[in-house]
Amino acid sequence: MKKVLIADDEKAGRILIKEFLEDYPDLVLIAEVNNGVDAINEINRFKPDLVFLDIQMPGKTGFEVLNHLEEIPQIIFSTAYDEYALKAFEVHAVDYLLKPYTKERFKIAVERLNSSTAKIGELAQSVFMEETSYPNRVLVQYNKKLITIKCEDIVWVEAYGDYSKVHTGEQAYLSNFGISDLEQKLHPQLFLRVHRSSIINLDRVKELNKYGKSYDVTMDSGEVVRVSRGYMDAIKKIML
């Protein structure tokens, strides 16, 4: 049996979750709130096992709520905004329900509660949100779906307007994050910015070639990434 709390500023959103929960007797609703401040207070008070958490709420956002919790329960985000999906999985959310969602989609989220490797349990917030930690996976778009790929599978990242293309050698995926945002999220010991439009995975470098006063990096996928002058010193320290 899991204790459940709903935090959503929209009454219709709370009603829908309660309706869907009726099919799951092991999920027992103990409280519902309509703002971020009450969410913090009630989660710390009741210590639920699972929270259906909206992101855009009065008082505190869903992510700000996480920063004030004494214990971290399993989290299923329920929101109308898709731009927060990557961050949601970085904090190990069990699932990300994009409104409006169906009963079948809700079922998938519930099924992930037991099978998910992202169970948070009672992990301290100071560790959970540590700034020096980096995600093992990133969320990308594939056709009309959002999927996650392992960071170790990324060969290089290419700027694509306000977005980024994440190359794995076999496939290029679109990320909603700009290249500078992704640079902050990828581990700096593994990934290096070599151009204002390019980041490379150092473990996937095959060779470094000099031509004139510049360099090209050949990745193990066969793709060639140019190193701009402004980033030459950084790559020479690592690769030469």
C-alpha cells in the first residue's frame, strides 16, 4: 500500500487523478493541495510514498517544492508544460504526465512505480539535488515521442538554432535545450565544448588532426567535428 498526495493548482487536474486512482486500491489518497507552499508542508507532515506533482503552481513550483522536502517520495509529474521534461527525469521522476493524458497513459505511469529504477525512497535532499551531480541520461525527441538516451552513447552535440542535435552515431535526436544548457548538464570530465556549435564526448574521439592553425576531431562514428580557435587551448591540454 502506498500513501498518495496530489499537488495541483487546477481542480480539474486533481479530480482527474482521483478518478483514475479509484482503479488502484493499493494507492491511498491521504491529502491534496493546490499550491507549492501547502505541498511542502503537507508532504513533510504526512510523508507520502507517492506525489502527483504539478510544476507551475502558486507559491512554489514543483521543482522548488522538492528543494524543501525532508524526505523525497516517488514523484510523478503532472503538467501541461512539456519543456520541463528533461529536468523532471534529471531528478529521477518516475514519470512525466503531459496534460491532457488518458486513463491508459496514467496506467503506464502507475505500472512504472514498481518497475522503475528511479525510486527515490528517503534519499536526503542535499544529495538528491546536489549541484555537482550530472544525469546519466538525457531526454530527447524521437519522431513524436520523448525518449531518454544514455550520456555515454552521445558522440557529439550540435547546435541547432535554439535547440540542439544529439548525435549517437546511428541517429541524431532533437533536444529542446540549447547547446549551452546541455553543456552545463553534461559531465565536464567526459564532454568538452570545441566550438560554439559543438560539444564532443572525449571517450568517443578517434583522432585529432591538425590542418594549418586549426584542428579537426574525428569521432569513432566517423563524423568529423571542427575545433574553433577559441577552444583550441582546452582541447590541446586534454588531447595533446
